[in-house]
Amino acid sequence: MARIELNRVTKGLGPGNRKLSHLPPRLITGAYIVDTGVRKLGADEETAKRLHGMATAAYPFLGKLDAETFTRLLGAGEITLGASLLLPIVPTALAGLGLAGFSAGLLGLYLRIPGMRQNGSLRPTAQGTPLAKDAWLLGIGLSFVVDAILSRGDDVR
């Protein structure tokens, strides 16, 4: 009977300090984000205008871009971020920083766009629920970063 060394299982997955526990959230969030990016690359004009309008309501500087360019850039960015999560060669801390930054931007939409939250509360309205649910992305990204910080010396023995 083969003996499995626990430290190899938890530290495995390629060079550096990769943990097996990082694999499920990296795969799930990465695949989800790649899919949303691909759909944005193929977005029609109406969808692009809706996405751009929502983004410029929260971040007015994005109004300098036309709707189609914005949507293509957003899609490409999402594909890049998703790929960084899916590819084990990208350190988890780096992928986590990207995910945390991206999700912070999504939560900024939730906090800044009128009608997303109940008056005087952080609780979402029915329209705000899809954006509020993106808080889990921030949690995953920050968990990756914190784990990397706390385990920095673990692979030096």
C-alpha cells in the first residue's frame, strides 16, 4: 500500500508554494470569469451600451470610452484574469491580487449605483443582488493573498 505524504499533497501542484486547497476555487472562479469574458467579446450593441452605462454611472471616467470598446476591453480583461486563475504557473498570490482588485471594482458598482442597495443599508435590493453576490470573489482573492503571506516560509526547509 502506497503511503501519501501529507506535505506533498498540500504543497504540490507545481513550482513554489501551491496548495491543493487552492485548486477548487481557482478552477471554479477562473472558468466562470473566462466564460463571462468570452460572452462580453461577443456582446451585441445593446448589451455593450447597458454594461457601459452601468460602469460609467459608478466610474464616470469610463465615459471617455465608447460602449463597444469598453465591453471588448472588459471581456479581454476578464479572460486574462480567468486564465491567470486557471493556469497553475501563475502564483496563487498574484492571481488572488488580480481577483481581489477586479471584485473590488464590481463591489464599487454595487455601492455607487442607485437602486442596488436598500435605503440606508448595505442589504441589496432585488436589482442589486447579482452585484452583491460578487463579494465571494473578493473573499476568495483576499484568502489567496492572506494565505500566501502567512505561508511564505513554509516551503523553505
